[in-house]
Amino acid sequence: MLGQDLMAALAHEGVTAVAADRAALDITDPGRVREAFAAHRPAVVVNCAAWTAVDEAESQEDAALRINGTGPAVLAAACRAHGAVLLHVSTDYVFAGDADTPYAEDAPTAPRSAYGRTKLAGERAVLETLPDTGYVVRTAWLYGAGGANFVRTMIRLEGVKDTLDVVDDQRGQPTWTLDLAGRLVRLGQAALARTAPAGVYHGTSGGETTWFGFTREIFRLLGADPARVRPTTSAAFARPAPRPACSVLAHGRFAAAGIEPIRDWRTALEEAFPALLAAERPLLSGRPG
């Protein structure tokens, strides 16, 4: 989902880029990665690959660690050997998720899930291997037209459910993948120009809401009655991996590097909505009425 929007953003900027999905490049295989670097000689590498199945990671942590920890380490080693910049996409799950205020980039990490632990391992590999050319961009609550996500799920459920119970005790920043892609492009350009220092950045939308508030806004954009969305608690949806109560991230380092942080989540969602709706159109076409 993010990779597709990143390629679109790069094309819009006239940047030559090569996309490699997991069938084309196993980032955990040092030999395959060396071959790819030799063939393409990239100046900047953006790692959008990740194990994102949060609950499954609780029982398959070694497999998740291979993708989220070993993979970034292999890419970082190749970038060091070739003098390339690495932008590595990470997550709010590296934090404990119990803060009362937005997490700054240098806030202490304390992951509470296997997924968070494996993503933190990837962050550390990048920052330790590439202290001058390694960039970690944490994000959260991503949605976009190019893949399965919360917005598209709620669009489908609105057509088949009279009411929806959605958790109202988890706060975050819904973030359009196209907006994040634009910031990754800007950061890569700034990294090459040496105007943005290496380290950790936070790439999420401005403002904040809960999943309940997010869903009500989706219903409003659909022309549906937001009152059909009812608040509930995380306890009502017990899952193997704990969910952060607070996924809200601060954006000080983007601002300090002269890169405007991402806009408010409501503004972005309204602009993104037609594409999200179009992506669901084959399913929605069978709805009655």
C-alpha cells in the first residue's frame, strides 16, 4: 500500500526508482540484496517491507523478527557498503502506548508486543549500522487505496451492518499513505543534500482521534448517519497482542529539518476518500438500494 503510493510520488517528482516486491527481492537474503545493489546502484533505499500481522507475531516472533529485524540489518549493511542512504519505515508500537502526550522522536522505547519488539530491532540495526545515513520514519494508522486497511473495511461494513461498535479508548493519527510517501521523498532529497540529519522522524498526520471518532468521520463522508457508530472499549475486543492506548506521535524533527509535517488527518481523509471508495466499488456495486 505504501510502496505503491511511494512510487507514484517519486514519478510525480521525476525521480527514477525501481520497485521490488517480496517475490523479486528477499531482503533477508544478503546475496540477493548484494545482487540488487550491484544491478541498480541506488543512492537512496526506502524499506517499505514489513511483517505487519500484529497478532500473528505473538506466536511467530522469530518469523516476524526475520523480516522486521534481520531484513533492515541486511539492507543497512548493503547501504553502508555502497554509500547509499536508507529510509526505514517503522511504527508507534516501539513505544509502551500509555503516554498522555504525543511521543517525541527521542522518547524512551518500551514495546509491549512481539511486533513492537521486532520493529525496534530493525530500527536499532539501521541506526547503529548507518549513524550518518540511516533514517527511521515511524508511522501509524495507515490507510490508502492500494491495500487492505481500516477505512476500506469500514466502507464495506457500513453497507451490511445496522450499527458498528468501535473502540473509543485508543488514540492515534489516521495517516494517508500518499501523504507519508510525499514526506519520504522530501526526506530522501534532504538526506542527499545533507540538510536533514540522520536519525528518527515521525510521519503521521496532524491532530488526533480514536478509532470511534475515525469511523464516525468515515460514515459522514459516506453520507451515512454517524450515530450508527457506537463507542466501546478495547476490553470488548480482546486480541493476542496488546494495542497502544496512545499512538499519537510528535513531529518536531521534520519541522526542524525544514520539512512541513503532514496535514490534519480530517483534511487528508476527505481528499483521499474518492480513491478509497473507488477501490471498494466492485464490492459496493452489489449493495441493495
